[in-house]
Amino acid sequence: MEELNQISQEMPPAEPSGQKTSNWKKEAWDWVKSLLWAVLIVALVFGFVIRPVEVKGSSMEPTLHNEDRLIVYKLMYTPKAGDVVILDENTGLDEALVKRVIATEGQTVDIDKNGYVKVNGIYIDEPYIAEPINESSRGDHDYPIEVPEGCIFVMGDNRNHSTDSRSSEVSFVPVEDVVGKVVFRILPLDKIGVIH
């Protein structure tokens, strides 16, 4: 009998029926809070760190194609030569553009008679271009030309079918008009991967 009393004293008391209801409400509220935190984190990531974009047009072929879906890295990004970037709607074309950074502030850009590009007097290696620049696509500048402070010089990889810094419509792009660097293609699935 003594053993039986000891066991019954160690067992927890039964929960009153009202406590089950409050536990269900507490659990539901915990789920709601978790969901709200997840939504907030996703909004912050997509607002300040990355952004999905869609390519419009053929100016970046063969690297990127019309309707490719991309991920752009935005947080504290500084444009560097060779990067593929998204420019905001402040371009002279009043639309967001995807282009490649050719030169940054203080660098000199030149296009030779065969359509190849030099930066600071040195030919740049461009295995990504569709073809060299033809005479009619040299643009509105007299080369060589120096990139002003706080700006970048950009071109599409499809050099003869791209409106970019060679044109007075776009010309030099202020760094603050760069949305971010294209880092990854998510669609189409057969071309998914890092962008160089």
C-alpha cells in the first residue's frame, strides 16, 4: 500500500479541460508569429540583398537570352569591370537594362578599327561577346574616352545589337543607378547556373 501511495504522488495531476484550449491558442499564436517572422525575413532579403529579374531583349546574347530569369545581388555592391549588372529605369531609355561593366571611373575606353575594346590601352579578353563591334555600332563618342568620377561604362555582349554607353541615350552610368550584380540564372532550367 505504501508503494501504491508513492507512485500516485509522483504522477502529475490531470489538466483541467480549460487548459487544453489555452494550449491550442498558444500554439496557434506561435505558428502565426513564426510565419510573420519568415515573411519579414523574406521581404528583407528580397528588398535589400537579392532581387529576381527577367531579361528583356537580345542585347546580352550569347550570355543571356530574352526571358531568362536571374537573381541579382544588391547589398553593398560596387561595380567592377567584367560584372554583368542591372541598371535601374533612370537610363536614357527609361527602362531597366542588363549590361556588362567594361570600365569604371578614371579608366579610358577605346574601340580599335577592328571593333575590339581596350581599357587603359590594353585589349580586354572578351570570350563572351557575340562578335566584334562594327563601324556603325561604335556609338556617339570620340575614342579614347575617360569614364567620369562616380560612373561606369557598360556594353551589351551582343555588341552590334545593344544600346549602351556607346550611345548618348545611355552614355556613362552613375554608380547609384546600378541595382546590383547578376549572380545566378534560375530559368530556363537547362541553363541554370552562375553568370560570369
